Amino acid sequence: MSEALLQVQAIDVAYGDIQVLHQLSFEVREGEIVTLLGSNGAGKTTTLRAITGLRPPSAGDIRFRGQSLQAVPPAARASLGMALVPEGRELWAQLTVRENLELGAYGPQARPHIGRNLERVFTLFPRLAERQKQVAGSLSGGEQQMCAIGRALMSEPSFLMLDEPSLGLAPLLVDQVMKTIAELHAGGITILLVEQNLHRALEVSQRGFVIETGRLRLQGSSAELAENPEIRAAYLGL
Amino acid sequence: MERFIDLAVSAVLLAGLYATMAYGLGMIYGVLRVVNLAHGGVIMAGAYMGWVLHGRLGLDPYLSIPLVVGASYLLGVGMYKVLVRHLPRGAAGGPASLLLLFGFWLVLRNAAYLLFTGNDQSITTTWSTRSVALLGTHISATRLAVLGVGVLVPLGLHALLRHTHLGRAIRAVAQNPDSCTLVGVDVERIYTITFGLGTALAGLAGLLSATIFAFNPGSGSGELLKSFVVVVLGGLGSVLGTGIAALILAVVEVFAILVMPSYLTAAVGFIMLVLVLVIRPGGLFGHRVLG
């Protein structure tokens, strides 16, 4: 079994007085594609915000490649090789597609390779090449999702987190996004996928965790989770 | 007709100054969502910096531009690091930041009273009284120089914002700071630089204004008001919008002399501000930030 790339160790995260995550622990190993599952408000997005440093944990530790992230400022974490495709894309709506992508390579280690990575992203999403001079706010939902994934890829991450990438997309586009995620994983990127669309998420991933009100509830291989009666009842409506 | 051309030329020349003045205010608000009420105080401070450099060291005000801009930038960085950084931002931070920055203005003003007394001053150089014949009218050389700087500086900023990594990061922070952190932009650093740049522009505007108008430690409130009018009219940090809005304000002010007593022309900017807020609260050119 390969080594742990990301170790989340008993973290607590609170917004003011409201504690969202309680002693949450899990691991993602090098080369894996893992899904973090849970209903609305379970703490999935908060978990990703803790990993990226936008909402640092009040207790516990997060390690990336064995190094504690406590002393790593959020803006320096992209340079370690992690990238997030945030929920709701969070693009810079008034900047062009190309500017959005170029900013994805803002970190010192990524900047020299802007040209090469732009080409990679445009090969992956030819639509973005056509629209590169348009402002991102004028793109359709699917194109915005491509742009958000493209922006995250511009820093050549070894670890990619995606927060509800299928949210608000038509089924055909969801297929495309999931296919892209599978391709990126096949290309060697370790992936942590956060989804409400449990069915699709378990199809594409190898393992999964279920969190409920900020606590780890269940974990197992995707096949096991898909067969788990509790999950089938709670999330799949079966 | 000659009178008309005279007035039109004065309006255009004044517009360059107004654009420089307003751009700093718009930039800081656009990126940090903080209304820099100390803007007028920094304009006044810029005027005194130029006055001291000219009076003590005999430095021509146009040669002292880099010094005044540099000093004002550092003043802005200091203001951000010591004061503004600790304030709540956006709608929630409104009252706190307004009061604090207004207080800072009072400190600047009273420091100037202590250092320079309340007397009116101006910067007069050997070429202050020279003029250039153009379009059948005579244009003062200083006003022409002010216009030149007032056009070049916003164009330079536009190039910075459009074509550099730093500029793109500044525009992106204005729209979505969290996404900036995710791609490795140190948002605090961008806030510091932006506050410094906005303050540097205010200092520059003060220096330019001092070569045309008299000033004293109480100066700056009229300039702040005019900056507000231009920002509200022209949008936040849109270079073209700011330029056009500055021109509109200058034209209206200058031509108001024809129809109302001169002591009322100062109110023109205020009337325009109210009209714009009522009729087009989003500004003449929509909501684009820093484009």
C-alpha cells in the first residue's frame, strides 16, 4: 500500500460558537481517488477549507506528505502541490478565461510553466481555448466548471480537491466532468472528491468516507459503501 | 467664443488632476472595500511634501514627483499595517473604518497646523507664470504639466493592472479574495500594496494641485468630495470611466461659473453627487471593478 499523502488528524473546526467538525480524522494515500460523502451541512466544504487553510482547525493537525500544515500559510499551500476546485466555481467573473487560468499559476513554482500548462488545459478543454478572451462570468455553468478545474490544474498539482463539481450541471455535463476526473486520476493526480451525488461519486472513486454532523460515520471501499444498507437508505433512496 | 475655448481648456486641464485624485480612492475601495476618509488628508500632506522639498531644497515640484509618490506609498503601507489591517471589512466594518480613517485625517491636519501654521501656501516656480499658446488661447505651463501627469499616471496604472501578474492579482482580489489564496496569492500583501498605491496617488494629486492652487492644513475636504463624485460617476478604478467622470465634473464646475455666482460653484460637485446617486447609483458605466 502506498504512503499517506494527506493525513487529517482529529481536527476541530468552528465558525464562531458553532463547531462544525469534531475530531475528524481520515487519510488519502498517494495515487488514490477518494470520495468524501455527506448530506448538506455535514461539514464537507469546511473540511476542504481546513485543508486549504481558509478555515484553520482549532485543534488537531493536518499533514501533507508528512509535513504539518500548521505553520504553512494558506497562500503557500498551492506551492506544495495541492489545489482546490471550490464549490460554486468561485471564478473571477470579470476577468477573462485566460486571466483566470494564468492566475492559477501564480505561485513561484508554477509561473515559469504557464505556457505549457495553458496548452495542457486547452487540450483537455478545447472549449476554453475558444472562449479564452471572454470574461469568465459570461460562460455557461459547464464551461465555468471546466475553467475552475483548468485553473486548479495550472499549478500542476499532485493532489486535487473538487468540491461538488457536478452541482447545478445537466446530466450530460456531469458525465463529462466525472470522465475528466477519472482521466486526471489516470494521469497520476491523487484526488479527493466531495459530492452529494453519491451514485456518481462512488462510480468514479476507489474509497469513500461518510461524515455526519462533522464526525466520521463510515468508511470503506466504494463497492462496500454502495452496498451498505444504511447508505442506500439515507442517500440513494433505495 | 474665445471665452468658451478658454473655459473648455481649463476644464480639460483640471480633469487630469481630478482623475489622479479619484483613482486612488476608487482603487482602495474597489479592492479593500474600505472608504479611505483620510484621502483628503493625504492630498494635503502631498502638497506640503512638495512645498517643503521646493522651499528647503529648491527641488522643482515635477522633479520631486518620485520622492512624494514614494513617501506617500510608504505612508499608505504604514497606515495599512498599523491601522486598516485590524479593521473589519465591507459593510460590517463601515463605521469603524470611517471613524478611524477620519481620525487619522484629523491627526494629519493638526500635525500640519503645528508644523506649518494655518497660513495659505503655494508652490511657485520660475516657470509657474509661463504659458503656452495653443488653440488660439494661452495655457499655463503648470496646468499643462498637471494634465500630462494626470493622463500618464492612470495609463501606467491601467497597464500595471492589465498586463502584470501583480496587477491581475490585485483585480482578482477585488473580486474574490478566497480564490486568490487558493492559487497562492498572499492577499494581505496585495491589500498592503493596493493601499500604498492608492495613497501614493493621493499624495501625487496633492503635489500637482499645490502647483496650481493655494493650500493650507485644512485643505483636502473639497478634494475628497470631488474624488467621491468622480468615483461614483465613473465606477471603481475603471481608468477610462474615471477619466470621463473627471472630465464631466471639471466641465460642469468650470462652466457653472457662467450661470451662477462663483461662491456657489463649490456646491456643484455635491449636487452632482446627489443626482448621480439618485438617478444612476451604479455609476455611468456599470459595476466593473478595476478594468
